[in-house]
Amino acid sequence: VYHGAEEVRALGRRAIAVKVDVTSQEDLDTMANRSMSEFGRLDILVNNAGATKRGDFFTLTEEDWASGFGLKFYSAVRMTRNAWPHLKASKSGAIVNIIGIGARVASAEFTIGGSVNSALVNFTKATADMGQFQNVRVNALNPGHVHTGRLEARVRKTMEAEKLTWEEAIKRDVEHLGINRFADPRVVADLVRD
């Protein structure tokens, strides 16, 4: 269960949580309408929908590809379309698409994710071009390896496969990726906020 709204309310701010299926236009309409009815305006949209399936290109199915684009790309398109009139009306609206490193660094096991991420980069640039004339800022973040639950699941796989401790598995994964450390999710949040 996501407790983000509770954390925001604990800071003395108003917040609502709306459970939706981001692949459902009806659910996304509901979320946009609920946000407008609760707050009366919309100033920012953050598109940050989930993960696409990894694996061998030749075993990934058409359904896997459709699911990956539906989850991450089409949800961003739909949310942008829903939010745009409200962001434009606020005269200082902003959209942040959190995309991922797969848009810039190709990987054999990440053909779906890399393709989806690349499409989102292009979509971000196109909407940013449109937004400059309509008072809507559109930006993208392509974070690398961020210490999230998804990354922890990968570390656990390394632990099991190579019979390592948690610390050894993290060290091995960091070295394998050629980085110094995994990023803290708060760094990404701070970039979005700014």
C-alpha cells in the first residue's frame, strides 16, 4: 500500500490518493477529474509509470511489447492529454517525464524498455516544443540505477545466483555496472521538485 498521501498530509498539506490502472483511459480520466474537483487546479504532472519486461528479444512476445508501451508510453501520452488544458490554464504548468537510462544506453535484455524510453524522450521533446507557446514546461529525467524496490529485487537475484551477502551483491552489481553507487530516490524527487 502506498502511503504517500499520508506523508504529504503529515506535512500540513492537502493530498489525495487515487488508485488507477494507468493503461485505462477511464481510470486516468477519473484521476484527472478527481484532482480538479479536489484542488480546483493542476500545476504539475509527473509521469513515472513502472517497469517493462526484460528478457531475450526472441522470446519476448507481441503482448509483452504491447504491455510495455501501454504501461509506460501510452499512459504518459494519455495523462499529458488529460492534464494539458489544466496546466495551460494555470499559466505556469509543468510536466516531468521520469523515463530512465534505457533511453540512452542500449541493452540486449532491455529491448522493450529501451524502445519505450526512447519514444518517451522524443515525445517529451515534441511536447516541450509545443509547450513553449502555451506556458507549459515539459522536461524529462533519465535516472540511472536508483535504489528502489525494483533494484533491490535485482540485488536479491544476484545474491541467490552467486551465493553472496547483501553487501557483496551490491558491491558486485555496482562494479558490474561501472558506477560508484546506486542513487538515492530523494535525488530524483529533488530534481522533480526543482
